[in-house]
Amino acid sequence: MNGLDDQQWLSLQTRLEQAGAALRNQLADDLDRSTDLRLPLPHQAEASPADNASQRTLHAAVHEAATLTARRLDMVRRALGKFADRSYGLCESCGEAIGYSRLNARPEARFCISCQTRLEQRQR
């Protein structure tokens, strides 16, 4: 049992669905922006090295933003997938309930506070 009542369950599911929609829109915008950056500017004479460097930097930043958005979208999709098998709200490490306060703060959370803390300490 994940310790969530029906209202909490539905509220978190709705928030994740809304976040997923927003992230899909953001990713589409990022990809459109990335495509636009690859097109030559109209009436542009040969670009200077500084202009080329600025263009590459801007393209890299847009690509990084799209990558981060895609990762966040994957996390939201993973969380939404757990609603189908009723495993949402359970820690993927210890199997205990994650707790509503943590899920309310981070609806895509995969681990309870204890397991997340251990994981972060190992990564240091």
C-alpha cells in the first residue's frame, strides 16, 4: 500500500499529466528552436568567426535544454506508468511508501527520503 488516499492519488496523477503535457510542448518548442538555428539567416553575408561561435554556443544551449526537458519528460512518464499497476508512491529501492509530503513536492519521485539520501551519498 502506498499510503495515499483517493484524493491525493488523483491530485498527484493530474499534476503529473499536466506536467507531461507542458514538457511535451516545451520539448517541441526546443526542437523547433534547434531546427531554426541550423537554417542560414536570410540575406546573411559570410558569417564572421565570432558569429559562428555564438551560433554554435546558442545551438549547444538549446540542445542541452531539449535534453534536460526530455529527461524530465521520461521521469514523468515513468511515474504515470506506475498508476496503471498501482505501484505509484512506492520506493523503487525498499518498497516502502514514499510519503505524500515528498510526492507532493516531487510527484515524479522514485525513492523514499532514506533511500534517496543513501543514493546521493554513494554518488559523492
